[in-house]
Amino acid sequence: MGCFLVAGGLVGLAIPPSSDLAWTIAPQALVGLGLGMTVDRLTSQALEMRLPRARHAGWTIGARHIGVVLGLAILTPVFTADLRDAQEPAQEAITSLVLDAPLPPDDKIAVAQALGRVLTEQKQQVPDLHGAFATLDVDPGDRPAVARLERQLTGQVERAATHAFRDSFLIGAGFAVAALLTVIPFRRRRTS
């Protein structure tokens, strides 16, 4: 049951309805509950009828740490590749939003330059675009359009970042379901 809760929580993190932080609370609770239910059961099963217990407990803890390291070694390249793949479509969408914004050409150029500075400063991380808009000097009549553009661009960046996590979380969910194989008892065939 715990493995299913972990897998379900990871699937919930992989495909949230929005990038709002509130949508991560329930999936994280499922993962935590599933881990709480599973770790005890797997540890008990690993130590059952095995002596000396101290040695087997050490191997169990070591195996747990190796699993974390292997999981990170597998999932980190997947995540970074997905993040790189999301970069170009996000840049194209951002460019399109700026070009289509109901702003005078001079303001569009100012927005593009400010975004360029912020994106350069925040390289190798999910950018916070607010700094680009905070420094803009636009006519008061254009402020609502600039605020709408900022919301649209921030939403686009958040969707791109959220999408980049999807495959990693889904693979992690697959690992959680695969962990069920360790609790399924296999019967040995006896040869006569």
C-alpha cells in the first residue's frame, strides 16, 4: 500500500493542474505517508530471520542510501535534459507574448531589453521575471498591459519548469511501483 501512495504522490507532482505551490501539498503528503508505511515494512522484511541483526541492519541502511544515490544519478540527467528541452519553446512563447502585447514598439523594446538582462543574470535557474518589470518606465495608461504581460510571461516560465519535472517524477513513480517486487514473496520450486 505504501508503494502505491508514494507512486500516486509522485504522479500528482508530475501532472499538477497548475504550477501553484498549493497543488504540491497533497502529493507530498501522500509520498510522506507512503514512505512511512513502506520503510518499516521493508526493513522488517529485510531483517526477518537473519542473524547477526546488526550486520543485516547495516546492509539495509547501506542499500537504502545506495538506492537514493542511484535514483539521483538516473533522475538528474533526465531532469536537466527536460529543462534544456523546455528552454527553447519557452523562449519562443515569451518572444511571441512580448511581440503580441498591446504596447507601443518602444515599450516592447524596453521589455525585451529588461528581460534579456534578467535572464542573463539568472542563468542556470528558473528565472524570476519580476525584476525586469519593476525597472520599466512606461506610460501610466500602459501599466495594465505591462502587468498582464508580466503575469503571462511568469505563467509561461512556471509551466515550462513544471513540465520539466514531469518525466523525473513519473520515473520515480515507476521506481516506487517496482519496489513492490521486493515485498512479493517468490516461491522456490523444489526439484524431486
